[in-house]
Amino acid sequence: MGPGSGPSEAAPRGRLGTMTAMPGFDDESHLDFVEGLRRFTLAEINPVAAEAVRERVAERRPESLDDLRAAAESVPLVGLRNRLLRSTQDMNWARVTAAYERLRPALEAELDDAAGRGPGRLELANDWEHPAYSADVHFHRQPGGYHDEPLAGYVYHYGTKVFHLGTNDRDEAKIARAHAVPGPADGSVARVLDIACSIGAMTVAFKDRWPDAEVWGVDSAAPLLRYAHARAVRLGADVVFSQRLAEDLRFPDGSFDVAYLGTILHEVPWEIALRAVAEARRVLRPGGVLVVHEMRQPDAPPEPWATYDRDFDTRFNGEPFAFRFVHGGIGAELERLFSTVEFTNGRTATWVCTA
């Protein structure tokens, strides 16, 4: 039998944090190994590879992105680092998808059972057409993508456990981020919008942050929304999930007090990213707050290793629009649209924008 193969389990074993547990301990231990290998790659190999590239390009400054690629990939440790990042991604998705396949009947029944139950509700379009820009993209190289695989939400949730290196098993990272989102200066928060909510972890966290508010999570991918709703029902969170596009929200002008755009703008073409921030501005009331959380923005001048690393992600990790976004200067567009913008560029980038 191959990895993750075996007899079909009738029901899941239970939960691991807020996730559906793997069907067997062999699956969990395999993924624990993958998580550890990813941690080792990022913590031990990545910094040394980065410094080696900096030393290499200091000898001769690259004149183009092709020159930078050639210089970086002449460093043997960079090849090892790249191979490990690609392989741990493949190992992660392969095991998670194979393991949940053994639970497919039970998991699909769980989604069906939750679809009409509360608290909260689920709104899916009857005549939905995937946006052309995302129809054939498997973001982060997740098998089956987000739109067509019914179990995409389960796969995404456990797969991102490995990405987060176990720091978000109980949504603790999302809860902390939601509680860091400021409300409007007047303190009034009646409606909150999580744009491109995926599996709804931030959406549920916003309900915890503002329990009396009406909280919406919108996304284009029906399988992610079905999982988000089932998960929210299980957690007792009264939130609404609705199938909508970030660039065409279909809400009235000025109808929300707080909006959040979390790591979505780099996953769409540049012109769609611009439309999405304009839509977020449109649905905010005067004094409302938009928080944009995204990939770290380039230094000035751009740091060679950061440029190479983002290019690698774009080429090899299902992030076809990321490089263009990071170097597009979204901050200037936010400053044009909003009355005030506070920008923080740390490990990731955050803009707090007041309408």
C-alpha cells in the first residue's frame, strides 16, 4: 500500500485543534515530520542561503531578474533550500489529500448536514462562474484547487497547519490578528466584512472580537465557504458566509464599519487587486476602517534575496500574481482612496486605512 492508503474509515477520529484529525496516527506523524522539515529549512537553511546570495551579488550587482536568478541558483545551498521547500509542499498536500479521501463520505455528509443549519447561514450562487483569472490556478499548488474539489476546505485547513508550523492549530494566530484590528474612532461596529475569507477562521475570530456585530465572510470558492460554514456551526459562531467576488461585492455603499482584506491581493491580477481595494472603500461608511494584511513590501532599493525569494514563490508555488503585486506599490492606491493610512512593514505588511 502507498502512503496514506488503507481501508476506508467510516467516521473521523475527532479534532486536532479546530481541524478534522487525520484518520490515522501514521498520517499525523508523517505530517509532523513534514512540518519539522519545513521548520528546519526555514530556520536553519534559509538564512544561510540568503547570506550566501547577498555575498554573491555584492561581487557583481545583477542587472535583471534573470541575472539575479542565475546568481542565486549558482549557490548550491539555494538549490537544496528550493528543493526542500518544493518537496515539503508536495509531501504535505499528497498526504493530506490521500488521508481525507479515506473519509470522503463522512466529510461530505458533514458538509451537507451543516449547510442548512445555524447559527449563521450560508449563501451560494446558483449560476456561479469562476473568474477566468483563477479558474485554472491551483493556489499554493493545492491539488484540485479551491473551486472544484468538495473537500478543498478540509485539505486547505490541515495543509495550512504545516505552513503555519503548528502555531495556528486552535486559530490562535487568527484570533490574535482579529483582535489587533482597530475599530472606527467613534467606537461603533455594527457590521464587519471579511473579504476573501477562505475557510472563515478570521470571520469567526471577528465575531469573537465584536460579538454584537453582524459579521460576513465572502469568497468566490464554494467548497471553502461550505467548509467555513460547517466549521462555524460547530464552533457556535453566528456569522454569514456568502459567495461573492472581492472586486464585485454587491453590498450597498457605506454598509460596513470594518472591512478586512487578508492575503488575497497577491493572489489576483494587479487590475483585480486595484478593483478590490476600491470595492472595500465603497462599502465602508465614513470613518470606517479597512485593514489590509499582505506580503511584505520591498525595501528601497529592493533587497536581492527578498526579490529572489518572491520570484521563486511566483514561479514554483502556485502564486502567479504575487511578484507583480509585491512590486506594484499598492500603498499608493490605498493612500489615494482613504483619508488616512498607517503602514507597517515587518515580516508581513499591514495597512490600516480610515475612510
